Amino acid sequence: MNHTFYSFRRCPYAMRARLALAVSLQTVNLREIILQQKPSEMLTVSAKGTVPVLQLTDGTVLDESLDIMAWALEKSDPDGWLKNDLSEMLTLIDENDFEFKPWLDKYKYAERFPEYPVSYYRQQAEDFIFILENRLVNKPYLFGENISLADMAIFPFIRQFSGVDKNSFEQSPYVNVKTWLDNLINSSLFEQIMEKYPLWLESGEQISFP
């Protein structure tokens, strides 16, 4: 019996979890869902109703993406994602999750927040983009020469930001962030975890990462 993993392909939280499951070579029963029709079985496992959710074979439920990443990387961390200062990495990830992400949502769905123009929400989100830009000066990744937990936990959200207005992003001055993002998006690992699978209805699709 394998672990059961509920995911939604385009969700950045689910992406970061899938990245960790993939690099650590974990085998799971993938249940790809659509958020508008959340299966009752998933809601029974996790009443939060958000993805990702990982139910381990012993019944333990992990329904926070970073907890899933930590679980997977504790099993196996072949590329050394945890080698850098964990506290510093988590601080940067918190900035992404609790400061950047709310502005990203308002930028992406500006019509729902008519208090300010879309340009205002973009500018607020860009504060974090420039933090990353400065970290990437003279190095390919956020914590040096090698990919870290922070890179993989953050870049799915920057990818989402880049897609809101692609022309504006391409014309933006954050050259380092664009190079960093392109490298991660075009990696074989990201291509692997973005493969499309049938929606789960009554039986899960068993897959192995990779």
C-alpha cells in the first residue's frame, strides 16, 4: 500500500510538494482533483479542503505543502536542498507565503479588489521580487551555487506572477530573477512534475516519482 497524494496540477503549493516528492523518489497514489469539485474522500482526510494533501500509510495526514516537502526530504535529499541555513531559508519562504502571496492574489485577481488599480498591486508584489533579484546577484540560486529548499518552494509562485502579464514581466528590470525562473521552469524535474494525469474520480493513478 502506497501513500495517497491529493494534488491540483496548477496550484503552486502542490507544485512545491510534487517537486520534493519527485527529487526524493517517493512513490505515491496520485489523486489529481479539480478544486471546484473536491472529492468527499479528500475532505474527510483534511477538512481544510486545500491541496496538497498527503495521507501516509500509517494514517498520518500532512496538509501543508512545506510539511510534505520536509517529510520527503527527510526521507531522501539527493541534491542537498536542505544543506543551507534552514532558518534563513524558512524566513525567506515565509516572506513569499505571507507577504508576497497576498499581493500576488490581488494582482492576479485585481477586478475583485477595485480599491486600487492593478499597477498598485503589481508594485506591492514587486517588493519581494526585488529581494530575490538582489539575492541572485552573482549566483544562480537564492542560497548560492546549488538549488535549495527556498528556490523550489518559492519559484512556483514567481512563475504565477510572471504569467499575470507576460509582456510586462519580460520587459521588467529584474534580469536575475528572469534567468533564475527560466532555468527552473525548463528543468527536467519541473517538466516531470507538470506532466498531465487524468482526474481522479474513483480510483487513484499510481505513479512513482520519477
